[in-house]
Amino acid sequence: MQPVDWNEYARIAMGAWGIPPSEYRNMTPAEFWLIYDAKARQIEAAGGPVGPPTLDEIVLFERGIVERHRGHDA
């Protein structure tokens, strides 16, 4: 089992998901995984891979949504 990379989780939560740093610092692990599960369901609903996505897949999915949204605003 690999050690947990808490910096990676922070990067995802605050970067890709837009959670403010103060909220991330006060978040419980259960809250993080609840958001993760919601994001995973969004990926599956959008026709993404079946099964639990990796955190990197969630980040890429989130970036795709932002990029598509920006494209529609132009």
C-alpha cells in the first residue's frame, strides 16, 4: 500500500473542486470522500469509465467541464 499523498488531495480539493483552503482544512476525511463519490457519479453519468475513477481522472473531468463552459461563454 502506498502512503497517502495529502498534498495531492489538497491540490484536487482546492484546485479542481474549488473548495476554499479554510474549508478544506476543516474538512473531515468522510466529507472529502463524500465529494469524491459525487464527482465519480458525475463522471459515470457523463459516459466516463465504469468503476471508481482515480483522483487524476476526476481532475481531468473537472477541467473538461471548465474548458467546455469557457468555450460556450466565448
